[in-house]
Amino acid sequence: MARSWITRGAAITLSAGLLGIGTVLVFQNSMTFKMLLSSLISDSGVTVERGIDYGSHPRQQLDIYRPESGDESGPIAFFLYGGGWRGGGRASYGFIGSALAARGVTTVIPDYRLYPEVKFPAFVDDAARAYAWTSEQLANNGSEQRPIVVVGHSAGAHIGALLVLDRSYLNGHQPAVAEPAGFVGLAGPYAFDPTTWHSTKDIFAGPENSERARPVSFARPDAPPALVMHGLDDSVVRLWNMQTLAKQLKDAGADVRQIELPDIGHIGVVLAIAWPFRSRAPVLTETLEFINRVSQRPSSQVVP
């Protein structure tokens, strides 16, 4: 799996026009550049609360993007970014949080621990801990529980799919947290065996992890509804990963919708959520419609 996918892809696609080639070459790997780039392609009309602890480790922090209206009654998106289980940071994904929050969906973006500091399943455990925090602190809205939809890209989609499909991660938290209302997966490696690939075998070392680390192993008829999308030009994570997960879920009797996006690559599928690139693929529209459906919320409440 490639590292820093969003940074490289966004820098190549967007930054030459915004900041100039020389600036890009010097700053594309810096946190300042990532935050600036994210802010340049983000929607307005949101409020952001940054650096909230959900655990004691420095990477166990999250950011919350809320509608500027202050509405705390709508659904919550819980977004997990990619980076090959080795890299990534929530500061690079403000455009995700702002796009959804500007349309009435409170969005939580957590960091999680990475290899080589930790190995599987520690990063999934972190996602479960952050989800449990979200459920307790944000979703418990008095007498009514706000629905939480897990959204993930690439390695984050892999982590999110395990979180949604393998009950053991959320069942380990007390008090028990509500099951996700749905899952949106973007270009996730759901079916490959990470214990056999040279780039991932050390991250997922352990013979028992061959099946435990594959979301397709946990397809079940009562799984939360799923929307999975994948670009047909993706050369990083192969299309058969999405196709296999969708088939396994369908065969089990679960509610799943799959979308194959022409002329879209691995970075393009997530970058299409940002306003400069929305015309390339209906990723944001499909995501919002799915969140509204599984939240039993009228689509008219959210304008793409």
C-alpha cells in the first residue's frame, strides 16, 4: 500500500495551480502544507473543535466538524482516513469534515496509532475507542440516539469495515455502544490477505490474522447497511476487493449498494468530496443520500 496517498494525490492535482510548482516541492510533506491544502478545498459554514482526547496516547485525538447552525440532532459521520496503516493525519481531511457538516452531518475525524509503533489490531482498537467516545459524548442526545455512519477511505475503509462487521471491537467497550447505522467504504482493501503481501505482512503478522484481518470474513445477514464505491482507474487497491465484499454481503442477505466510478483513481474517489472536484464523481451526493436513508432523514434536509 502506498503512503501519504491523499497528500501526494492532492499536491499533484491541485497545488500547482494554487501555490506554484516550487512551493509544492518544498512544502508538500509538511503538516502546514497539508492543513493549508485542506482548508483551501474545504466548505464554509461549519465550526471545528480540534485535538479532543479520546485516549491517553498523543495520536488518540479527534476533531469534530459541526454545522454552523448549531444543530445537534442530525446524524454523525465517523471518518477514518487511509495511509497504508503507516501514515496519515486528521489535519489533512478537513475538506471531508466541512463538506458533510455544511450539509447537516456532524463529522468526527480521529487519528489512530500507526505501524511500526503498533501492529494489527491496535489501530482498529483505536477506531473502536474513538467510536465509543463519539457514541457516548455526541450520539447520546437525551432520549434519542443519534445515528452514526462509519465512513472510510483505503486503509481507513478496511479499519471501518472491520469495526462495523466484526462485533468484537465495539462489544469490548462498557457500557455497550450502539451499532453503526451504516458503512460507507471508499476504495477499501477488504478481501486481500495482508499477512502474505510484502508491504503489509509485518503490520499484520500472526497466522490467526489471515482471516481476522479480512473484512470479507465477517459478512453477515444482519450487518448494517453498506455503500461501497471504487474508482475503475484505481491501481493501488484493486477493484475486486470491493466486488468481493459486496458479493459476500449480498450472498449473506445484507443491505449493500456498490458503485464503480469510471475515470476515477485511488485518490480521486476521496478527493471528489472536495468542492473543486465534485463534478468528477457523485461521491458526496451518494454518501449524503445513504446517510439520510439509514438515518431515516428526509433527503430534502440536506442539499448537496
